[in-house]
Amino acid sequence: MTIGVLALQGAFIEHRKMLDTLNVTSFEIRKKEDLTKSFDGLIIPGGESTTIGKLLNDLDMMNTIREHINNGMPVFGTCAGMILLARNIVNSDNQYLATMDISVQRNAYGRQLGSFNTEASFGDIANLPMTFIRAPYINDVGGAVKVLSRVNGHIVAAQQGKQLVTSFHPELTGNTAVHRHFINIVEAD
Ligand code: GLN
């Protein structure tokens, strides 16, 4: 199994370290030609969704990645990655990959509570540590979307088929559960 990690901006190195820990091979996707390589799943990291979105357009990668996902490529988006996958962003006119039937709010926790750590359940897993950094949350989900985590009543992790998203940064906690969940999705593919 090989996972491609989008490496235009943001916390891609931390995702690769997590995959190393799980003995999963990964490589960095930096340009359109990298998308012609063979890989079984894609990770879109946290960072700044406007920057990553602009680079995806400028480097002519947006449509190819969207096609991969629409053709069934498993994808895991964290934080900015979740925003890039969302069908709708309530506080922005931008739309990016828009493959997942979720409506998200950028910087939803405001400036005062920009970053925080907490613990909540993730699917069947109790007490998962979660790190939030100027995070979005999900306001609304379509019928095909399964909610995996809520924090203070807000949805912070969800899955639609082979698309997995988290508001938080599991690559920064040292807990591999969310990455293992994604690898299981890829393995079942
Ligand atoms: N605030 C960022 C955005 O809107 C997301 C933050 C993150 O990925 N840590 O894109």
C-alpha cells in the first residue's frame, strides 16, 4: 500500500511520520505529474485552505484530484484538508474539491479559542486526544455522511464512504487511531 500526501503547504511531514510509525509507505505530492504515480489513498493535511486551494488551481491539480476521489480513491482531510473537501463553506464563497456532502465553517472557534486540546470519542474509540488549531467544524451533513466525533455539540469528524475528515490534527498527538482507521478504509478498498 502506498499513500500520497499532498505536500503543497501545511503539516504534511507529520502525516508522513504517522504513516512511518504504522509501516505504511508514503510519498509527497507536489506537482501534477506526481498524481500519475500509483497510490492507494490520499491525505490532504492541515494548513491554510485558501493557500492550498490556490496552489491546487495554479498547479492545475484540482480537477485531477477531484476525479481521483470521484472515482473512489480513499481520501483523508485534516482541518484545512476538510475545508478543501467540503461541498459548502458557510463563511466563504470559495469551493475547492467539493466532493464530500458536508457544510463547514472556517475558523469556527474564533480567535480567542484559536487552539486547544481535548478528548472525545471517535467512532467506537473513547477518549481520543484531539488537537485543534484555528479549526473548522461541520455545521451540516448529507444523508450519506456518518458522524464520528462531536466536541461541545459540534461535529469534528465524519466519513462518507471512503472520504474521512477531521477538524482536529491526529498527526500531532502521537495517537495513531485515526490514521489506522483511514488505513483500514484503504485496505478494504
Ligand atoms: N484556519 C485554517 C483554514 O481555514 C485551517 C487551520 C488548520 O488547518 N490548522 O484553512
